[in-house]
Amino acid sequence: MKFLICSSLFFLQTLAWSAELTVSAAASLTQVFQEIGAQFEGQNPGTKIKFNFGASGALMQQIAHGAPVDVFASADTDTMNKAVAKGVVAAADVKVFTTNKLVLIVPIQSKANLLQLADLKKPHIKRITMGTPASVPAGHYAQRSLEKAGLWTELKGKVINTTNVRQALDYVSRDEVDAGFVYASDAQLMQDKVKVAFQVATPTPIQYPIAKVSSGPQADAANKFIAFVLSSSPQSLLKKYGFGGQ
């Protein structure tokens, strides 16, 4: 009888978490998606979310190479377009759920008077950090902005690349570099350690798309999570964390 009771309890616990939804999302979404995920689990007790945060390009490559992922949220449309081209997601499933701004930040104690991109040429600015442009959208936006300003060739020797935008934020917060390119939402997280020098104009708007992964095993739960992200409460959370809303 005791064995039967234990077996029944184990079965009920297994049913309680009948679906594990794997979400791969841009590093800049870490805190807000964890909070959104907790809300979603509270409203959907049959589903547990497993998050994988990182550089959008690296996440997309993981999925393309067979990583078992149900939902992909990118920090740029270019990476999502590549996912569509590779057959990772269907174009019809892609939805833009928020926006962001690119900013240049400096350590909180910095005395550098940086008002525009051209100020990065000043001799006392020796180290500038950004995500690796090939895989990190924030770094890609930064490079394109510097190229448009005619500054990339002159400044690329000062650039220290990072594996994701949060690493760039960390470098600035620890005063290991003179300045860095991150999203406005990232800068908001460390207002006690970094300050925004100015907002950077980007050649194209910074949009965050989300989509169900075509090969994902939890299609229904994926659709439900995406619909939840687009709903009012998560959208309010995104604004609270410094994102621009839909």
C-alpha cells in the first residue's frame, strides 16, 4: 500500500509539470523574462519554463544545429530573419514584442565629457567595449552606427569585443574600460555603477521579435507563452525594465 501511495504521488507530481517549455532569449531580456516567466507559470500550473539566455546570434546557431528549443526571442530582426531563412522559425510566426535604444555608457565616476560619437576619438578614451558584432545585436548596431558616422575604421582598434551585451555592461561597471555600447534597458539595471553619456542614433530601429521554433516539442505551450508576452501585464513589465513597448 505504501508503495502504491508513493507511486501515485510521483505520478501526480509528474502531471503537475507536464510540459517544460524551453525559451532561448537575448541576454538583455534576462531579468524581465525571468519575471514574465514566473507570472506565466503562476497562471499555467501545468507548464514550467526553462530559460537559455545569451547572444542572439549564438542562440540562433544552437537552434539551427538541433538544440531542443520551443521559443526564440531575439534582440534584432536581422537574426530572426536569418532564423527564418534557415527554416528554424516560420515567417508567419514572427511577432515584434518590444523595442529598445542603444546608448553609450561610462563608469559612474568617469569625468570624460562624451556628447557624441566623435568624442570617442579623444586620446584619453583608450578602451571601448561592445558585443561582438557578428553575433551580438547591440554590437552590430554599434558598429553600423560608427560606420555611418565615418568613425569605425579609426576607432575599431580601441574596441574590446564581448560575448554578449551584459558582459559589455559588466566591463563598464567595473571601470575596466572607458566607455561601452549597451541597450538603454541594460544601463537602467546598474544606475549605481554606470551612467549614460548619450543615446546613439541607429541606422534602423531596434526591435525584438519572438517566434515559436518550428521543431520545438511544445508547440501549444509556445504559442500560449508568446501570446502572454504580448499581453498587457508583460508589456508593462518590459516598460518598467526600460524597454520601449510594442
